[in-house]
Amino acid sequence: MVMPAPAIIRTEGLTRTFGSVRALDALDLEIPSGTVFGFLGPNGAGKTTAIRLLLGLLEPTEGRATVLGFDTRTGGGSIREKSGALLEHHGLYERLSAEENLAFYARVWRLGRAARADRIRALLQPLDLWDRRGEPVGRWSRGMKQKLAVARALLHEPSLLFLDEPTAGLDPLAAATLRDELGTLVRREGVTVFLTTHNLAEAERLCSRVAVIKQGRLLAVGHPDELKARSATRAEITGRGFGDATLALLRGRPGVVGADLQNGRILLELTESADTAPLVTLIVQSGGSVEEVRKDRGSLEDVFLTLMEEER
């Protein structure tokens, strides 16, 4: 029997208010060790507040949280010592080189000279920064600085890594590169990651478990596939001869949640068990000609948007 991994983060009714604003509202979470956990929500949802509470930088108004076995109210110093964090600012000295930046932080973490050199190489190589380690950071692109900031956060081999919107402000290519290299590095380091983002593709690619919040309230939590299973299956049918009569027939069939015509294509929303074969037959019998059928489940973005709309 495989035992579940112990919880590295646990919150119970965790709440934080700022005056009349309830930034985080009775958050209950249990995050197992070894997880890349995505904390998803629009801007202003409470994601950054949650990180600051978990690091012991803010005290909760109500509820409690334990991180790495420490209560956040009393053990914030121990939590921060054993965690890495990349929050709003990269924390780099732009007049120093990449190597000098990491060497400075390595001395802060009291790494010996030999261990320091080995660790810097081990972090910069998979991020494709080793050959440019002697360059002043101020000359670098935002994407390169962000990769170096990830290396800084991992320098002391923490058990837990907090990343707050790590690809925010990056161009699509730089963001994709950072995601790929971050995924490789995290797997190699074996670190648990608490990742906040509103980039759903990022979460779907990196995370083994996600939570969705809005205005401080938890709306859903689970594996991305579990959340996607909540959305309707979609089918796209291309061909000719489709009209309102065909749509009316389709909408009356069991398993069809919705049917629309866009740019000459029929777009269907189906229940999970619905079969498209009899629907195609129905279209043909009604005078349509079917050229192609594509069927897939909704993406994590679809689930996210549905949750946002339902909450509204």
C-alpha cells in the first residue's frame, strides 16, 4: 500500500482582512510534499496575500496555517530559512555579474567556497546561463534576470519554493523557455513548489495539483485533469449544408448540452458519455455533408472561465 506524501502546507480557515477588504477568506488547503501546486486566480484574487501569510510575513486575521511543520504565527523565521521565494522583485544586484550575485547570496546562506562554486554551476547550466555568468546582470533581458532569480531562490537547496507570477511581464518565447527550464530544474531538485499564476497554460504544463480562487474564496481544488472533467466535452464538425433545422435536431438529442453554428462549423457541447456517431448520422439525414469531426475535453482555461462566471 502506497502511503500519501505528508502535507508540507496545511491551512485551516486561513483569513486575512485589510480594513473592510477580505483578501483571503477561510482558506482550507492541504498540499503534499513533492507537489508542484498551482494557486490560480485573476489579479487581486488573494494569491500574493496567501504567500505572505504562508511565509509568516503577515499574521492571519482568523484561522491558522502550518508550513514545513511550523506554525506561521510563531515559526516564520524557520519557514523562511527552509524555503526559497521569488516574489514581486527579483532581488538581484544589476551591477554585479550573475556569478557574483549568486556568490553573494551563497555567502549569506553560509555555503563554503567549494560548495558555493559547485552549486552555482549546477543551477546556471540547466538554465542556459553558465556561459554568460560573468556578464553584469543589468545588461540582461527580463527573461534572463527572471531565470537567475529562480536560481537565487534555489541556491540553499530549500524544501519548498514559492513562486509568485514568475513569468509575468515576459514575452511568450521567454515565458515558454522559463517554464520548460523551471520544470526540469524543479524535478531535478525534488523541491515542492507553490506557484501563483493567472496563466492557465503554465499551470496545466507544470502543476500536478491546482486550486482556483476568486476574491479570496476557494472555488475548486484538484489535479488539472479532475478539474477539466467538470467541463463539457466539445465537438467541432466541419462540412456543408448546416442550418437552423439541423441545430434544432441536435439540441433535442440526449447528451447534447449546446449546439451553435459558427463560420460554417457546428460547435457542440456534450456530456461526458455522449457519442458523436449518432449525431453525425442525424446531420447527414437532415441533408448536411460532414467532412471532419474533432472531439476533445475543455481545457483548464475553460474550467477557470466557467468558475469565474459562476462565481459572478
